[in-house]
Amino acid sequence: MKAIVFKGAFDVAYEDVPDPRIEQPLDAIVRITTANICGSDLHPYEGRVGMDSGMVLGHENMGIVEAVGAGVDRIKVGDRVSVPFNLACGTCRNCNEGLTSACLRANPSGQPGAGYGYPAMGPYRGGQAELLRVPWADFNLLSLPEGTEHESDFTMLSDIFPTGYHGTELAQVSPGKTVAIFGAGPVGLMAAHSAMLRGASQVFIIDKEPDRLALAEKFGATAINFSTEDIESTIMDATQGFGVDSGVEAVGYQAHDASGQEHPEMVLDNLIAVVRATGHIGVVGVYEPEDPDAATEGAKAGRIGFNFGQAFTKGISIATGQCPVKKYNRYLRDLIIHDRANPSLIVSHELSLADAPDAYSHFDKRDDGWTKVILHPAA
């Protein structure tokens, strides 16, 4: 089959790899109809986290079930499915508590949590390919309506829509609350969409890229360009000097200032400044336990020196972690089916799998208009 294969920093290739096969009775093989390029894919692409050459990339996947193992009895051949980026066993302690992002069995390294085509998440090949093997298929796969309707919306259910929603859950967004979201990339935009769905009265989204900020306004958010506006004074003026009730960190450890300089603590410091006393912050931007190319010595070892003293003084709660996709995806699916949610608004490019190497380059450079790329292997 054809797949997008990681070769090294800034080098991915469209090439032939062996087809996946049923290896265990609970496996399924999914023929991928749509796979996305995620901002997290840029971490190995840029060489900021180690990945073995030859790994097939892609953890945002959906498609049609082509084969199932002898032990699969819920999912059937021909089913249209969404594949959560969390790969989970369904029976360990964490899975039983709904914490599929921290499955204790799926990752052979012993690290909690497993996924497709990503460093330190296990040996599982990704879905930027024609076919994908899905272990524990009955537990992991989300059934979708037959046909092709809402394809570009449903493809967001594997990661970024639930992750954006998870950010608002961690930040305890509820009706009437005010929210500041840092980062207007795909996850930040989905957090803005989710905050509006949860009844927020005001949603501010902070970034410096005009194309992303324009999309934020389409979701009903107030866009703040931090290259031209002072974040703290703008938000304080808009909230009668109190600050926002909730904040979402959707940037991660590679935060850059307006000049392009990297400051891994920048977003956390800004959130602590604009979230009111006793407010809540949800962190879904990725932070790595080590990053040899980080801007500071501490950050190279995963130690981020943000203003924790001020957070403590203000009594702000900070919650973090990868999204347990299965906690939310069926409900978000139904919002899409009933036209209550339209996450595909962020899609800028629909391309063939062969176009992916060029798309990685454009997306990594944040070229204007490259906000979300989805790939169709059959195109």
C-alpha cells in the first residue's frame, strides 16, 4: 500500500509499505478514506522529538472497515468508523475509568498511553496510508452513519475536536463563563467552537496569524492579535477588570513571541495573568518530557519556568493531559449529525495522499491559508 513515511527531520515520503494484516483476534483493518495532518505531527517532522525512520505517520483517521479478527463482534466489515488517536485496551484500570489516553496495556514501553504513528506512543503505524490496523477494534472504533455525508466534519472526531472540547472541560467552561484561548491553530479553534457550544458568554482567542484569527471570528470568538494588541489590557478591559473565568492553552512548548523567538513559558504566564482569581486553566497544548532543541536549559529537560507563584496566589487550578477521545467523540458526532457543530469550517486543503510531503512543508511554515489539511488516500 501507499503511505506517508517519516525519513528524518523535514523529510517525509510517499512510498510503498507492506499492507497491515490481522495480527490478533480483536484487530480490524480500516481502509482510510480521510486522514489529517495534525500540528503534533510537526514535532517529529521538525526533529523536536525522536522518531524512528520508516514509521508511517498519522493519528487522525477515519474510513471503512475492510476486515475483522475472529474475536470482533460489534464492528462489521463495511462499517464507516472514526479511529480515536488514543489506542486503548478497554480493560485496564485507566480504561475502565474512562481514561483511555492513559491506557496501561497498549504501549509496550510501559508508558501510559498509546497511539498511531507518533513517537513514544508504541509501535503502531499511522493512518496517513491506504490501510490501518486497529487493535481492540470493538472498543476503539466509533461507528458513523453510512455514506459520505459530513466526511470533513467526522474526520475531526479522531483528535482535534475532542481535544479542543477536552480543553474546555479541563478549564471548567459552563454557561455564561468567559474564556481565553491561546492559539488559533486547529485545536484552539476547536476549543473556541466547543466553548460556544458549552454556552460561554465571551470567548477570546489569541494568536498572531491573520488567517487563523479570521477563522476564530467565524466561530463567534473575539480575535486578539498579540503582535499588535496588549493581551492583558485588552482582556481586562473587556471583562470589567476581573479577567476571564477559564483559560485554554492550545499552543504547547513551542510558543513564539511576535518576533518569532521561542518562549516555552510564554502562554502559561499570559494565562495566569488574564484568568481571574480562583479561575481554571486547561492545558492541551503538547509539552514534552525532554526537548534538546528547546530555547532554555530547563525546557530541554521538560522543566518550564512559568509564574506558578502567581497562579498559587490567585488560587487558579491548572489541569493538563492528552484527551481521552472516547469520553467525548460519540456526543460530538451527534452534534455534527444534527447540525449543531461544524468543525470542518477550519479545513483549508483537501489533498491526495501523494500531495502530503508538500503539504507538510506548507503547514510547518504556517504559510497563509494552510490552517488544516485533510488527505484522501483514494483520491
